[in-house]
Amino acid sequence: MPGWVIWAIVAVVLALGELATPGLFFLGPVALAAIPAGIVALVGGAGWLQVLVFILGALATLGVVRPIARAHLHIPALTRTGTAALIGARALVLERVDVNGGRVRIGGEEWSARAYMDDQVLEPGTRVEVAKIEGATALVYE
């Protein structure tokens, strides 16, 4: 089997591993490093040179690409959109909120809500914070 095919398989396996482990962003940059190693194999480079290019590529992508990608995973609240922008927002309890449900007002909109902690009961008029959004329901806590 040609060396470039082996490197292509390595890149695909590492990329699939990255998809199976969301949030870590470790295998993706290493998968990118298999591409230049495969190119070296395609042009007839020695095995040791292919491995060296792979190692250097992995270190480079982990040192450059990974920090950039991880920074984009932690987007500040001001630049979030959609329901992600509501996490951390303050809300006002309109109807009693417990583990079974209730109603809150978030930024002028009325939302169905549930208590984030199972044993918590929030009475009308209580100021709460949005911990999470599940579908059209805000999970809130005091």
C-alpha cells in the first residue's frame, strides 16, 4: 500500500476521532499534520522524513491552530446569538417555577421555565438567572 494512502487513512481516522470527542480539539490539528506527511510520501520522501514532517506539522498545528479554535469556543456573552445569548441573562419569575415548570420574563419576552435544581421553588417576583436553554424552556436558578 502506498505511503500516501496510509497517511490519508491516518488523517481520516484522526478526524473521525475528533468528531467523536467534541470540545477537546486535539485530534483535528493532528489530522491536519497527516496531510503534508502524505504529500511527502506522494513525492517519494523517505519514511523517516514523512514521520518528521508529521511530527513537526502536529506540533505546529497544536501550537497555532488549537489555541485559535479554543478561543472561538469561548465566545463572550456580548457576541453570542440566539438562545446562547440568553445564558447568564437575568429574568423575572411571573408564575411559580419548580422542577415541573413555570413562567419567566427574559428581556421583555415570556418564556416557559423550570428550576435548574430539582429541589428549588421560585416564587413570582423573584429575580433569577438563566443557566441553560432546553428547546423553548429556560432553566433558571436564584
